[in-house]
Amino acid sequence: MSRLPIAYIDFRFSAHATEDPNKVLESVRRILPTQYLDLITFKRADLRGHYGNPIIVFEARIKEEKIMEALMENFSSKLGELEKGKLLREFDLHVGDGSLYLRLDKQAAFMGEFRLCAADPIHIRIRFRKRKTEEILQFCKEIGMLP
């Protein structure tokens, strides 16, 4: 790919009191390109929930083109056909203000699988340089992320 139309990719996810933060972090690492794991650093914030329960929030912003390209290749190759179809059908719900928003299942990620979900996900924001939904849709189809 020449010059990706992506400005950055954000990851955000949490580990609740009932979860092992190291396992949650490992689940996210399993969906990242292995050759760049050492270059991706997650910031950690220790928070308290509504009832005082501890919550750890992890965040990372990826701006390096080679890493973003490898991530997009991962999404394209590891997102199953059913998931791609679901994403296409619900595309308008996943796009806004020039960004594509994905929510991946943490437990599936621990098994190295890419599965969309709504509850307690790994939040991924892919921020595009061009803001038009049609251009984002076309790019996702071109790279095989959508059918």
C-alpha cells in the first residue's frame, strides 16, 4: 500500500476487578502484529467504578505507518466472513467523524480470533485522513476488510 489513508489507530480497553489485567493485556497483544509488539506501549490508568470497584484502563495510539498497515492486514485476514458481513451491514453504525469504530471481543481475542461484540470490548478507533463515509467504505473493501 502506498501512503495509508489512516492518520492513527487508537486502542482502549479495560480490566475489571474480576479480570486478570495481564490476561486482558495478553488478549489484545494476540491481535496485534507480532513483529511490532515491542513498539506498541499501552498507558495504564487505575480508576474506580461506580461502586468503588477497581478498573484498569489501557490505551495506546499508533501512528507509525508500517504498524498501521500491518494492523489493517490483520483485520482483513483474521476477521471472519460472517464478521465482515455483519460489519458491512452495520457499517453506518461504525463510522462517524472520519473514523471507523470497532469493538472486539476480549475473550475471542485471547484465542487469537477477531469477533465483533458490544459488551466489555476492546475499543478500536481507526482515524482516517479523509472523512467521507464512502471513501472509508471503499478503502475497507479494497483491503479485504469488508466483502
